Amino acid sequence: MDENIIQNGDFVFIVLDPKRRWLAQAKSGEEFHTHRGIIHFDDIIGKSYGICTFSHPHDSQGYKFYILKPIPSDFILHMSRKTQIIYPHDAGLILVYGGLRPGSKIIEAGTGSGALTCILGSYVRPNGHVYSYDIRAKSLKQARRNIKNAGLDDVITIREGNIVDDALDHKDIDAVVLDMPIPWAAVKKVKKYLKLSGSIVSFSPTIEQVKKTTFALEEHEFFEIKTVELLLRDMQIKRNATRPDSRMVGHSGYLTFARKIKNRENPYRGIKPQKPEFVEMDGMPLRRDSDD
């Protein structure tokens, strides 16, 4: 089956212009209604992603819509949600600085709407897995729908649970991603789930949370601890008036990264001499300045 051909039940990304765009499931016999007319899914099912279609009725509407194959950032920004999302640029930094790759095993605490969960799942497939936990049953219900819609339920397991209090059955985890109000409280518990050199990543909106998390990481001997803030600004490209966009997300959150190590004292550099060391000057020639 050609993955670039739209099948009945596939998700499509519908774009009218830079501000008006939707994520929808193309089902035979159904329609998608917009203020610029109606899109008939039968017009696009069986055709390739990347085509244009025109809204009905053609004689009074007939606006052009672009039909694209959804990418992970489309699911993040346009999926159904009731909680704040982690933006795609922050998600990209989590993947790179967290050392994640296809085949990684990840624990996520704070599923929310499942936006970041979908990014993680799409990146670790086909042999990796994401184990995501949340204490809110309503969030999990919405997240399960979003993850199923994204076609990632084979690599993502969602469970109701408290990562701070519950004993989870995990070991040799490559990374733990924390998106929760008190990440510092989870540091001690999740350390035992991580493999050596594994990563812990914490997303926090305030610097007070970052400070408490950093101190907890130091207390439990994590290594390579650092915090970053990533600001992303779009550009308006015009022939004679190119400039940064006047609007941007000024702050999304802080990302704190650290690595698990097995620390030990240095047995060599800490050795003290058995007796005081000094230089014997007896018999040494002394420098005398020339009379010249």
C-alpha cells in the first residue's frame, strides 16, 4: 500500500492560509465544513497527499485548500487538548539533548493531551516504547484518543499513576521526561529506572521549579546538569521588507537536562604525602648577577 495515498480513515492536514488550518480524519461519505465552503472527503480519498481541492458549492465558494500529510508538529498544535502543550521547538530539543533515538525506552510523567507523547512515540518507533503516566483520568481519556488517531498506540502505553508515589516496574530506561508541577520530587524515584548514562529531562514554566529540580539532581549525583530556554521567532519574507514577525511565543518553558552516572571517589589524586615535601637547597649553585 502506498503510504502517500489517502486511505479511508486517514488523517489529513487541511490548509487554507497561514492562519486557518485543520487536522481532520477523511472518511468516505463525510464532509468537512469551513467558513469558505465544504470539503468532500470523497474528492480526496484515493488521491495523493500534497494535492489541492476546492470547496463546495463550486459556483458560490470554490476556494482552494491544500491537503497535506500530517507531521508530528501538526498533531501537536492541532490535536484536541485541554492542557498547555509543549511546543514543537521544545520537543525537538528534548529529542536531541535527551539522546533519544529509534529503539529508545522512555518514561513520561505528565501525559496531558498526549502532544509530546506523540512526538516521542513517532521518534522511537518501531522497536522503542513510551510509557506515559498521568494522575488525571480525564487527561488520559483525551490522550488515548489523540494517540490512537496519530496511529501510535502500538509504541505508546498510557497508564494512570503517580510517578512520585507509585512503584513502577521499569528498568534500563533510556530517558525519563518530566512535565509535572513538582519534578524535583520525582528525581530520587526515577533514578533507579534509568540505565547508566541515561537522561532525565524536566520541562518547567518557572525558574523556581528549575532551581528546586537542579538542587535535587545535584543531591542525587546526576551529571552534566544544565538548563536552557529556547526562543523561536518566525520571519516575514518580503521582496523589499523582510523582518522578524512582530508576534512570537516569548516564553514557553525551561528545559533541564542531566545524565545518570555511577560516581566514586578518586583514589589517586586524593593521596596525601607520608611526610612533608620540600626542596633541599644545600649545595645548589646560586645565581649571581654579572657586573657587566
